[in-house]
Amino acid sequence: MRGQALMAVLLALGGSVLATEAAERLTGDTLRRAVSGKTLYFRTPVAEIPIRYRPNGSIHGATSASLAALGGESVSSDTGRWWVVRERLCQQWKNWLDGRSYCYKFRIADGTVQWQRHDGVTGTARIVSQ
């Protein structure tokens, strides 16, 4: 439960579902290409949390020590892995979110990524090519 605090507090507070009528849904290979080798900056009310999606399926995320502590995390950066299952991007951290895996649906509208986690948490992010 402690590990869920960082992403639940920081990410969930940062987003609300945007109108998805005109949004393009990312699935399968399109979703994989959209994030592979890129950094997604997940928006929160306090800061953006960058998560780097490497082509080899690994991820790296980092935030300030104070934000990590606020979220109940013992580390300010973490690594893990990501993969795509049909219309969802799944990821699992070594430490963050108690090491549990979570899957997200993504849509893009006007350059903004709208995401919804499988448990209903929503938010926005932006994708930056590296």
C-alpha cells in the first residue's frame, strides 16, 4: 500500500479524464512505437514525473526525494520493465507501487496523452523523443 502512494497521490491528483471523443486510441504496435525510446512526463499538481521507456523493455523513473517521501516511497528513482498487451501499456517497478504491475490505456488528443489505469485512475502526460 505504501508504494501506491507516490503514483496514486502524484499521478491521480494530476489528472482528470479529458474528452476522449476526438482522441486517437493507441493500441498494439502503435502504442509500442509511441513510447519505445521515449520519455513520458506524467503531470501532477506539483511537478512532472519523467519515465523513460527504453526499447529493451526497461523503464526508469525519477522524482525529487521530497516528492518520493510525500508519496511514502523510500527511493526517489526506480527501474522496472514495460510491455504492451493489446490496447494496454503495462509496467512494473522494482520498488514503486509496491512492485505491482499496472496497465494503462492511452489516447492522444491535441498532443496530450490521456491515460487510464486498469483500476480507474486517470491523468495526462506528454511524450518527448530522446
